[in-house]
Amino acid sequence: MLQYSPAQAGPGEPPIDVVFHALSDANRRAMIDRLLDGPASVSELARPLAISLPAVVQHLHVLEASGVVRSHKLGRVRTCEIEPLALSTAERWISERRAMWEARLDRLGEFLARGTDESEPSTPSKKTGSKGRSK
């Protein structure tokens, strides 16, 4: 049976599954992209999106629950900002896998290069074909 163990988050970091869930929606990613430029009010985040303000607020709740975004209210305006530590959790997870696959592909490339050098024939070989086959 397949045993799944979620990636371990560092101290103060949200679990990786929660972060990827927050990043899984295009509207939430658009909000994050906007917040990378600096803090913004909820209405500023909602303006370019083709969804209702209550839907934006629901998406912000997901982003806040994941730790990707934090907000504070001053008077009647709620201002949101990015939480870089949460995004670094996803970045680290991806980087670890990228490094592993790059190493594997490098080893495969070396193996294939060695195999090609060793298997090069010294004389050309004839291909045998069966009668009646069209090429």
C-alpha cells in the first residue's frame, strides 16, 4: 500500500498541502501576483477580477488560512499583504524536487553517452527486412 507522508514544514511555516491548495486557483494566483507589488485593499484586489466582492473575500480567507496572505483592518479598509515565508515553503519543495530530477537526468545523460560510445559499430551493418513490407 502506498504510504503518503506530507512534506514537513519548517518552524512557523504552513503545511505544503495548504499552500498548494491556496495556489491552485487562478483568481487567488492573480491576487498574489498583485500583492507581490505591495499591499492592497480588498477592493483593489477585486477590481481586475471577474468575480463578485464576496467571492474575493472567500478567496482571501483561503489565502489567509494558508498563511500566504495576511491582512489588517484600519477603519473600514482591510489591507492585504503577502507573507513571503509561506511562498518560500512551496519554493523550497519545488527546488528540492528540481534538484533531484536534474541529478537523475544528468546521470541518465552520462549513461546514454557512455552507451552510445561503446555501442558504435566499427563497420556498417545491413538491415534485414521482410518481403512484402512497404517502407
